Amino acid sequence: MDVYQRLRAHLDSLPGGYPATESGVEIRILKRLFKPDEAELATHLTSRPEPASVIAQRAGKEQKDVAEKLTEMSRKGLIFSIEAPDRPAAYMASQFVVGIWEYHVNQLDKDFLKDMDEYFPALAKEAFDKLPQLRTVPVGRSIQAGMEILSYENLEELVRKQKKFLVAPCICRKEHQIKGGGCDKLMDACLVFGWGADYYERNGLGRRITLDETLEILKKAEEDGLVLQPSNSQEIVNICCCCGDCCQVLINLKRHPSPASMVSSSFVAATDRESCIGCETCIERCQMGALSMVDGAVSLEEKRCIGCGLCVSTCPSGALSLKRKPQQEQMQVPKNPMEALAMRAKAREAAKAGLKDKLERHSAM
């Protein structure tokens, strides 16, 4: 097995996955991004941050050479690093999405995007079949008085807990802009916090902003009808502000017959048809096609609703509201990013075991 096949298998072993395809487009992408020696070294990194000394020992190489190469790879967006002045730098493998792909927001060209367009359906299937990396939370104005909402479901509360704020261009909108399409919505819409913000700042992927600027971006995102998707843990490291025109997650999610079953969201919309005035504002704002007009009033297809609240926040007659899903329909939200990685890895292992069992039973027939 050559080094790029080994790297593909290694990335696929990570919680985010990196599945093989018949066309081999995933190998073309890796050859575009990684030099052979970088690909080889990347196979020795794990999902946990480790110092160069540990990685060098595992790879059987000199620590000094490995440390220099890891720093270079981190700057190129091939791996993730945590760097602080009072401790040795630590390096960890980066998932392809969310991760390596987003770290190349400033290095897009049409050939790269052509390969990614071919590969995204395979990545999307991998994402939706396992524990989601992102979750959907209600936009601020859809949260009504007396509504039960947990602290990690309230974005403003989560944001106010952060100490470092950074905004980067939305890679999905930038991708569509390069291809001559997409939308005119908020471009600087990828919010990153904490050690994620440190990494983005070191690599020139975004710009530092204040708490007030962060809250203003979230307000503008709601006005633009963007779905708010923080990282899928109670402690967030990023927030994506997504639209159905450009976001690869939402585009592929909309193709699914039951988007509600594929996302981590605790809420679903509810309708009061008698209060509906038929303005159809909600239909324009729904990214999943969950709403339609039936006999002059709004009608909801619950299995398509992802609980974003965009329809609720602009309904002039109060005909729409959010309600909490039954407990058995809510996905567990990991406590922190490391627990999220562990849970996602466990979900992938279970899915692979189920597929293996299915294939064995089929071959025995």
C-alpha cells in the first residue's frame, strides 16, 4: 500500500472519516495537499495532542527533524497544533471535515473545487450516518419566554463564556463565489474560539474580533436567514452560519428524505394555522423545504424540520413557534470536544461492525 493509500486509511480511522471511492478522487485530493514525506508523518498522529518527542519515537525519526516538519505541516493546514509559550507544542491529526478542508480556505482553485464537488457526496454520507460534527441551535429571536432551553442551546450564553474570538471567511460561500455562483449573504461568517482561534490566527485564516462584533455577526446571520451550527459539544470551539445555497452540509442534508433524523437538534417547529396570514415569509427562510402552504395556511412536514427557528423569528402573526422534541428523539450532546471525538469514533465503529455483520449474513445466504 503506497503512502497516500495509508494516509487515506488513517484519515478514515479518525472520527470524521475519509471514505474510499471507486474513482479515487480522495487520493487525488491528498496528493494535491500532502508531499509524500508529509503524508507518511501524518499517519503517525492521533486524535489526541502529543509533543513532537512522542510522535518522533512512534515514527522512528529524529525529534528535531520531526518537530520542524510538524510545525511546517501545521502552518500548511495539514494537521492541528496547540502552541503556548509555557509548554511544548502539541500536535494532533486533523479530520478532513471539519478540519483540513476548512484550513485551506485561502488556497482554493477551480481544480481543487472540482475534485471536492465530486467527493462531497461520499463525505456527506459518512457524516450523516454517524454522530454529527455540528448541531443546530435556535436563532436568538425564536427563543420565547418560558421556553425550556439548556445553557448549551443558547448561543449568546455560550459566546459570552469565550475569551478569544475570531472570524474567518465561510469556505462554502467562497467556494461557490470562485465557481461563479452561490449567494450574497454574510461572507465572514465562520466563528472560532479558544485554541481553535489561536490556530486560525497563527495561520492567517481569519481575524481577531471582539465579543460585541461576534454578537453582531450572529445578529446579521439571523437577519440573512442563516442556520446556526456550533460544534457538537456543550463546550463550543466554532459556529458555522450556514445557508442552503452554499453549505455542503445543508445541500446534502436537504436531499435526505428525513433531515430531522440526521441532525443533532432538540427542537422542532410548531404551527398555528388559524393565526397564519399567508405571507409565506417562513417558506422563503426555511432551508430544508419543511414548510408549504396548504389551503391558504402554513403546513409543516416535521421530518424535514431541523429546529433552527428561522421561520419563527420573522413570523409576523405568531403562527409559528418552537417546541422541544420528546427526549427519545434528542441526540446526546457531548460535554466537550474530546468527548465528542470519542463518541463519534464509537459511533463509526458500531456502524462498521453493523455493516460487516450485514455483509457476512448476506454472504451466508
